[in-house]
Amino acid sequence: MNTSMPTPAVKAVDIGARSRRDGSEIDGEFAEVLITSRQNVSPRRLVAPGPSSLQLAGILRAAAAAPDHGLLRPWRFVIVPEARRADLAEVFALALIDRDPGATLDQIESARDKAHSAPLLMLVVARLGQDEARIPSLERMVSVGCAVQNMLLMAHSLGLGSGLTSGQAMQSVRMRELFQLALGEEAVCFVNMGTVAKRKLPRLHPDPQDFLSAL
Ligand SMILES: Cc1cc2nc3c(=O)[nH]c(=O)nc-3n(C[C@H](O)[C@H](O)[C@H](O)COP(=O)(O)O)c2cc1C
């Protein structure tokens, strides 16, 4: 797959009228409820079924609608199918042993488990390379974050749970090798998706007064 150039595969939806397919207008309340009710669901609380292929297509279209300065599409995603989960588990385990040769068997087993829990497991790769130097990597990362958030919200709107996982293994050479990351690419985190087995209590969100000021 050529990941160097973005190809606009899907036409943008004309939202001039902000209308749904049935002609009704979308409203701010829907968006606010959707956005503020999303929660991170840890992989151990996610069970089958994961997203159907139709749902996954919608989730990926949501990612593709992220703001993207310079239209670089500074991300790509790699699904880890069941058949390759053991390979990822091995990377998690060996990356832990590399960092901590004294890791206990329990710690190694729980590192391995991270590869097995969620029905859908997908690596987020940031493409921060020099192909368009005028767009700094900081801006590209904002775009990556927006793409990830779009996917989480889309999954939430479909009644699915999702959560992000990361950790020190993300930066390991073993991870780079397994996912064949090119120069300028970084493994950011994993997106986990599935059916929520158990929801945790919602957290309090920060007060906007604490993060807004006027010049
Ligand atoms: C890039 C990134 C990586 C994350 N990695 C982890 C992780 O390894 N483990 C974890 O429990 N949560 C992880 N999270 C999720 C956060 O812990 C979670 O978003 C935060 O607790 C706020 O909760 P909420 O998303 O339910 O509002 C990650 C979030 C981001 C943005």
C-alpha cells in the first residue's frame, strides 16, 4: 500500500444544509450529548462483537474527515487481526523484558494480554516525515488526534465502546519492526473497539473557565 500521498477516496458530505439523510437538521444537542458522553473503555471491558465491516467503514470515513493542514493525511492505521495477535503479544512481552529484565512472569503475562482483549485492535501510526516540511509535526499530530477522536465518536454513536492504549512498548524497535514503520513514522497508540461489557462511572470534565482566557 502506498502511504506517501493522500488520495481523496471519499467525497466530502455537503453539510451546507446540515441535514441528515432523512432531511431532518442535525442539532447541537445531539453533538454535545455524543461528545460529552464518550468514555474511554479499557480493552478488558470490551467484548465481541466488534464493529461490523460496514461500521468500520463509517468509522474510517470519520477519520478521513479530520482537519488536515496541507492535506498530508499524516496518519495511517493498521488492524491487528486475530491471527497476528500472538505476534503483537510477543512484542509487548519482549519490549517489557528489554526494559526490565527482572519482570515477573505475571507482569509478562499481563503485557501479553494487552494484545488479546479487544475485538478490534488497530495501531495509529503518525506520519511525521519530511514530505511537506512547511507543516510542522506538531500540527500533523493535531490532525492525527482529530482523526482518532472522530473514530472514537463515530464508534460511540454506533453504540460501540472504544479505548486507547499506549505505553513504553510503542517506542520499541520491536514494535517498529512488527508494523514495518518507515522513517518519519511513529506508533502513537492502539485503538480498541468492541461491545461494552461494563461501563465505569463518568468522569468530571474540566471546567471551561480553567482553560479559557482572553488576551
Ligand atoms: C494518546 C493516548 C494514549 C492513551 N493510552 C492509554 C493507556 O495506555 N491506558 C489507559 O488506560 N488509557 C489510555 N488513554 C486514555 C486516557 O486514559 C483517557 O482518555 C483519560 O483517562 C480520560 O478519560 P475519558 O477518555 O473517559 O474521558 C490514552 C489516551 C490518549 C489520548
